[in-house]
Amino acid sequence: NQATFYYSKAANTYWVYGQLDKSIELFTKALTMSEKLGNKNAIFVLNTNLGLIYTDLGRYEQALSNFKSSTDIARSLGRTQDVAGSLLNQANIFYETDKLSEALKVLNEAHTLAQGLNEDRMLRNIYSIYTKVYDKMGNREESTRYFDLFAAITRRIQQEEVQRKEEEAQRMV
């Protein structure tokens, strides 16, 4: 577990400095160790990180494989928010690779989960991707509808943030 931790920590450092190949190498070593240990939390995080790096590199099939693995692990752990986040990552890959019907399928599931969690920031991201997918499909009506939902939830999040900061400032005074 300690070796996995340090490989992951080093991989994150390489990632920050843009040395993605070295980051992939170290995350992969950490993932192999975590799988041998059965550390599902680490497997989830490492697959997600690898998926994000592969997405940045345009290696979408590898990214999708990692995101599907992270989704499966999150399901097995009963972590609904992580399942929805992993599905959102998959939707991005499907959007980038023009697999729009598959993007809609995983978006629909992520949307249902995010609504159940009342997770505004995730819903905002889901609406953003819905907007892009429907726009790419040429369905301006649905694209506009989701953009309006995206804009409304963004305003609500911003208002809540302003209110929170005002309350914090008043407490400090």
C-alpha cells in the first residue's frame, strides 16, 4: 500500500509538470499493485486518473477502458456520485469520438443519478455535455433546452456562492 501511495504521488507530480508518459508509467505500476492488493478505492482513483491523462492525449479507447473500469468499481462500492462522475467522463469520450447515441445513453444514467443526489455542479456539467451532443447532432431545440438548464443552474450555483461568501464575511465582522 505504501509503494502504491508513493508511485501515485510521483505520478501526480509528473502529471502536473506535463510529463504524461512517466505519469502513465507510474500510475500503471500503482494500479497493478492495487489490483493485487484488492484496494478498490485506489483502483477507482488510478483508473480515473489514467482515463483523464489518456483523454488529454487523445487516446480515447484507452481512456474509455479506464473510465469503464472506474465506473464498475464505483458501482461495486455503492458510491453513486463516483458512478455518475465516471459516466460523465465516458460521455465526454463518446462525444469526442462522435458516438453520440452512446453519449446520450450514459448521460441519461448520469443525469438520473445526479438528480437523485441533488448534485447541482454535476447536473451543470451533464447539461453542458447534453448541449454539445445535441448541437453536434443538429438538434437545436434540445441543445437550446439543455443550454437553458445549464445557464439556470449556473446562475443558482453562483448566487449560492455569493450568499455563502457574504455570510462568511458577516461572521468575520
